[in-house]
Amino acid sequence: MNRDDTIDLLTAVAARDQRTVGHGDVVAWSVDLAEVSLVEALDAVTAFHQSARAVERRVQAADIVQWVKWSRRQVVEREHTQAELERAREPRQALPPGGALVGSDHSGGRGESASLAELWAEVLPVDCQQKPKGCGQPAGQRCVNPHTLTWTKIPHPIRLLDAGI
């Protein structure tokens, strides 16, 4: 924040709490708020004066810095959450109607390695007995994550044991 912005900010602050602003205040607040824009600082002052803290004491530069950091963090978290939601909405390899596997490689269209496809070929003749919230897929059908209803990358451990692997 430059000197003129700091003067504008301190004018707005003084209008709210009737403080006297001098040259020293402008210099100190300019240094303390160097990384804060005038708009962010004015938003912070408004938020401060709408809170219970305004009854107890006057707003300080540190209050503004703290609020701006919090506000910026909220924006980043919101963007991060939005990106996660968009990734979650992307189509996943889900079970086809009836839950039967499509294709002969048992990879579920994921392009898995040959060794993993061979592993699936060995366990598919065995029913999956994963409990208590297991998939319970019958022989010939790939294990399923019960929460997402998508194929698991590897068979459930109990199915591996039952298949003698």
C-alpha cells in the first residue's frame, strides 16, 4: 500500500473511531500494510467494525494484516475445493449395467499392466468374500469399491487368499 492509499485508509478508520492521525501513523501503517491493497484493507476495516472487537478497542494494522491473510486463504481454499469438486465430477470407470466386466483383459478400460491383468485372470474364478462392507462380487466379476461403485485396481485381499495367491 502506498502513502496515498494509507492516508485514504486512515481517513476511513478515523471516521469510524475518531482517532487523530499524524505523519507517524501514515508511515507506520504504510510499512505494516505494504503487501495489502487499499480495497483489502477497507474490507478488513469494515469487517473489524462489524465485529464485537470494535467495542473493546480500535482497529490496528495487525488486525488488517490478519484479516487479509485469512481472506486470501479462504479464496485459495475455495479454489482448491472447486478444483477437487471438478475432478470428482469427471467421469470414472463405473460398472456397466448388471456389473459385468466388459472386454477380455479384465482391466476395466484402465490400461493396467499385463501382470495386473494376469492377477485378475487368476482371481476372477473365485467369489469375493470381502466383509463386512465388501463387494461380494461373484466369480467372473471384478471387485468393486462399495463407496464409489467403481472397479478396484487390485483384488480384495480375501479374494487373493481364496484364490491361493
